[in-house]
Amino acid sequence: MGNNSDDVIYICDELFDFTTISAAFFILVFILSITGNSLLLYILIVYESLKNSTNLFVLNLACSDLMFTLTLPFWTTYLLHHWVFGDTCCKFMTAAYFVGLYSSIIILTAMTVDRFITVVLHNWPTNSVKRQRFAVTACVSAWVISTGASLGDALNVKVQTHWNNISTCDPHLSDTVTSVGYYLQVSLLFFLPLIIIVFCYSAILKTVLKSTNRKRHKTVVVVFCIVAAFFICWGPYNIMLFIQALYEPKGCREQERFNISHNICQIVAYSHCCMNPLLYMLSKKLQKHLLHILPCMKE
């Protein structure tokens, strides 16, 4: 709220509580993501060649998803109770959350650029060794950049204990300018890669449609599904974050609708971390590996 004497503070006691629903979904996502991404990592390391650039990207994506997933039990506890883990853990979990998110975006962008170079710029002198070097460089850069970007987010949060002895772990945004700047960083690291990816896939689609041998580009379909799933899941939530920085609901009913919309978008966004294993299983080769593992798991 601003400092204007005309501002009205609404005390809403009967808002629909989405807490239990969100917490239940977070626990479900945690279980599915840990299982799916661990299985995907095992298949990639044991059965697949990591000299393949796409496999290398997917391996790092699985690691990003697992890092993000490991923060979910902490946010679930926070939702159901309050922040009981202290200030250091608050900063560390915030950093891990954003490292997982930012690294995923950068790796997905690099995957798209790799497909763009292979399919559209096929006259470029690229071979498997150069593509592998590009993939390694891109993945290392993704982790370095995401770690650096997350430091600001981690330093921006702090644990505050309120009058009712309830502790919170939230961004310490002192004014509107700081608030907008905080959400702008999150949005920029989402929408800028989106623009790059849309440009690359427009050119890829145009090239594939002209090609007489479309089966040769079947990897494009898998990569496109992985990229599309990320932006479909995270898009609405990032839009909500940006609106949150600029918009103040008027009245209890409007506040309730905004809270429900925010929580639904958050559940959809967080559910993304268990999507990649399902999408990557579109590959028939990985389906065979999975069928080979399952009897071993029963023994």
C-alpha cells in the first residue's frame, strides 16, 4: 500500500484458503519429479552417449529440475505452517529455487539454438565434436549465469518474525521501484529467451516443412515439446508475477480471485519439473531402455 491517506486497507477474514490444495500438489510434484528425473538421469548415464549434445542438454535439464524439486518440501512446510528453517536456509532455498529456474531457461534456449544451427544453418561447418563443445560451454555458462543471477534474489529475501510470532521468508521490497525491478529481472530472464526461441523455431519450422526427408528432423519434435512445455507451464505464472508488482486488488472479492489465480498459476508452473522425463520418453529408444530397467527394479 502507498502512503496516501486515501488508501483503504481491506481486512478479509473469509477468503478461500488455497493452502492445503497447493501443499498437496507440491508434495505430488515432488514425488513424481524425484522419481522421473532420477530415472531419466540413470538412463542417460548408463545407456546413452553423453557425447550427443541433445543428451547432454537433457542431462543438465534433469539436474536443474531436481535442484528446483528439492526446494519444494521447504515451501510446502512454509505454506502449511510458517518459515521455521532460519534466515540462512531461507536464502539458500531461494538461491536453489532460482538457480533451478534460470538454468532451465538458459539450457532450453541453448538447445533451441543448437537445433537452429543444425537444421537451418546446415551449411555451417559443424560436426559432433564442435556441437559437443558448444553443449558443454552452454551448460557450464547456464550454471554460472544462473548462480550469479540467483545471488541477488537470495540477498533480497530475509526472515521476518511478526507480532503473532509467525515467521516469513519473503523478498524485502522496500518500495515500488525495488518491487518492479525485482519482478522485472525474473520476467526478463523468461521473456527474452522466449523471443529467441520463437525466432529460432519459426526458422526451423519453415526449413523442416520445405525438407523432403522430415524423419531426419524427428529430434526437433522432442526438443520443441520440451521447450513448449516449459513456457506453457511458466508463462502464466511469470505474467502473474509482473501483474503482482503493478496491481493492487480492490476489495475482498477481487483479492480472493487474484489469490486463486496466482495459486493455480503457481501449481501449473511448479508441476513443470516432472514434465521433462515424460516428454523425453516420447523417444522410442528411451522407451526400450525403460522397459529394460523395469524388470531389474522388480528383482
